Amino acid sequence: MGVSLRAGGVTFMIGQDDWKKGRDRKKGEGFRLYCTTAQDVDSLAERIEARGGRLDYEPRDQPWGMRDFALTDPDGFKITIGVDTAKL
């Protein structure tokens, strides 16, 4: 289940799992925020790390045409930030 919101050149997608792991779990589990941008995701990832942030995975090319990276924010929410490589 999910929803998508476009604001200018950025698209936010919020995805929620099917609750198979149960509803009584820590904050951030079963939820991911996807952000698609036209910005350089390698530069964004470097800036996050330079400010002390930790990435769940470094920027990488995905087979579906995205280049993205992921992180978990201090509250436990999972975030993926990517760029559609076909639009570069």
C-alpha cells in the first residue's frame, strides 16, 4: 500500500507493508519514504555523511533505472532517495 505526491521536480512516495510482521513494533518498521529528485544523489549522500549521517547503502544503480541510496533517520524511519537515470 502506498501513496505518491509530486511537488515541482520532487516526488515523494510513502509505502507501508502488509502488517505480516504485526502492528506492535518499533517506530519506522514497515514504512519507507521514497524521494525521487533530479539532484545528484551521490552529492546528497556525501553531504549527509559529512554531517554525521549514516547510510544504509551507498548510491547504486538499480536494475529498474534508478540510482539511489538509503538511510534510517534518527527516529528509525527508513528513507530512500533516488534519481531516475533515464531523465538525466
